[in-house]
Amino acid sequence: MNRLTMHQYTVIISALFISALLNACGADNASADKKSDVRATLVSVSAVKNQAIEVTQTSVGSLEGLVNPTLAAEMAARVIKVHVNTGDTVKKGQLIATLDATDYIMQRNEAQAEVARIQALLENQTKVVARNQALVNKNFISQNAVDNEVAQENVLKQQLTAAKARVASINHDSSKSKVIAPVSGVIESKPVDTGDYLRVGDPIVQIVSKQILRAHLPFPEQLGAQLKPGLIVRLKTPTSDQMVETVIRELKPLIAEGTRTIDVIADVNNAPGWQPGATVTGTVVLSERPATTMIPEQSLVLRPAGEVVYVVRDHVAYQAIIESGLRQNGLVEIRSGLQPNDIIVVDGAGFLTDKAPVEIAKERKAAEI
């Protein structure tokens, strides 16, 4: 019985030893398998470089037409014809409307007849003065008689001047029967039509000119110390694909009470497709920085340690805590934490941890080729 027990004991000890040995080998294999499962993350990279940037501020405002004349009647008359319609494009000097000038034609004829009458009297008086002067020279009449005739001649000359001035005045007034466009533009409204009777001052058409537009851009009052006339401003509007670069013309002196904004004014001259009343987006260049470290915005990720960027060395991504600054056009300013020529992860940065193995996309593509 004791021998059997001893034998069994030996068998059990042997079995336990073999089991422990097998378990140890299995653990080693599992560890090896686990290590082999760690794969490199495919990423794209970029070198850190310094570049010049512009510090800008953007605002959305509106466009105002500076030249939007309303053509009104300058004489009381009936409308013979309006030659344009709402929406028509007109050019400077184009005939807009014709008014009835019959009354002025009649007045002009009367005034011209008066001029002819006075001219005839003056010619006759001039002859009388000449005859009387000849008689004075022969001592047939006194000098007083000649002086009276000369005075009458001078009166007729003044009357002739007045009559001619009246003709010129009538001609000027009758010319107002032709309503001419003072600027090029588009007919915005036409409140009258053929046959209407107009008094002096009644509107005929309104022209909206696109030649000179004024952009009004509201900026926060905090920027008041940085904004000033002469700064470059780039303007865009939805009605045109053309961007206009101009300068700040002036700043309104009063801050808007409701919005606490500063009205920045810039002019736009002869820009095709730009419309008065349209929305305008203005970007003001406040300053320029000649050498600033800028990286793509997708390279920057948020981790418990703060904002970090992954720097690649020997296919390993190392976490670098940085201090960011200005964000502009998909780029982020890096104030500290990176050095020029550092290779950083761009695409794929959000999937990384510190010291994670990485594979660069360009290298894989080259290997496949």
C-alpha cells in the first residue's frame, strides 16, 4: 500500500511539472503573438517650416450705392414719352424721357419777335443819331438834341440785351423737355408714363449706378485701436466672382449703440457684377508677420496633457505638447513646442498615442511601386 502510494505520488509530481512547463511555453507564445499584433499606423507627414502670414479680421456688411440719382421734372409739362423701362441699363447722356415743350416754343417765338422789333428800332435810332450829329457839326441844331437821341439809342440797346436774355432763358427752359441720364446705371423705378402731367420736382425715374459703391463693415469695438484708414481690405460679394482689394477709406467716429461696433468704410469702383444693397464680406489686413511657425490644423489634437502634435523620428510618433496661437485658412500658429524642420504627423494624428509606431503613406506607396 505504501509503495503504491509512493508511486502515485511520483506520477502526480511529474504530471504537475510537465503541466507547469507547458503553461510557461504557452505564455511565452501568447506574449510573442501579442507583440506581433502591434501594427504601425499609416499616416501622412509634413515638415515644420516658418512662413510669412497676415493677421486679419473678417466682417460681413453691406454695399451702398453712392450715385443713385432720381431724375425729376424741371418744368411743368405733360409727358410725351418715357423711353426706358424698369430694369433697363442706360448710359450717361442717354435720352430718358421727352416732355411737351409747346408752351416754351410759343414763348420763344414771342421773345424772338420782340428781339427783332427792338433791333429794328435800334437800327433806325442809330441812323437818327448819325443824321443829327451831322447837323450839329454844321451848326443847324444844338448838341442837346443829339444827346437826347443818343440816350434813346442806349435805352434800345439795353432793351435788346434783355430781350435776347429772355430768349436764352426760354431756350434753356425748353431744353429741360429732354430728360438725359446724368450717369450710367440701371433704371430702378419709373413712377410716370406717357400722358402724365408733371409739376416741377415730380420724379420721372430713379437710376441706380454701380460705378461707385461703398462697403460698410461692422467690426467689434475691441479692434478700434488696430483699425485705421489706409489698411488693406479684401472684399467679396455673392453677386460676383471677382475679389476687390482696396483700402479703408474712413472709420465712422461713433460706435453703434445697439451692436457696439465700428463702421469701417471702403469704396469699390467699377466692379463688374457688384450690386448696391448686396452683402459684402471684408477681410482687413491688420499686420504682417515675416516668420511664423504654421502647421496644418489637423495635426493638432487634444489630449489630457493639452494640445499636442506628434513628431516622427525613426517611424515612431513622439508626443510634443505645444502652445497654439492664430488660426487662419486651415493653419495653426505654433508659439512653442516645435522646431523648424521637425517632421510631424498630419493625417492620422488623432489615432496616435505617445511612442506609437507609424508608417508613412509615401513610403508605402513607393514600396508598392
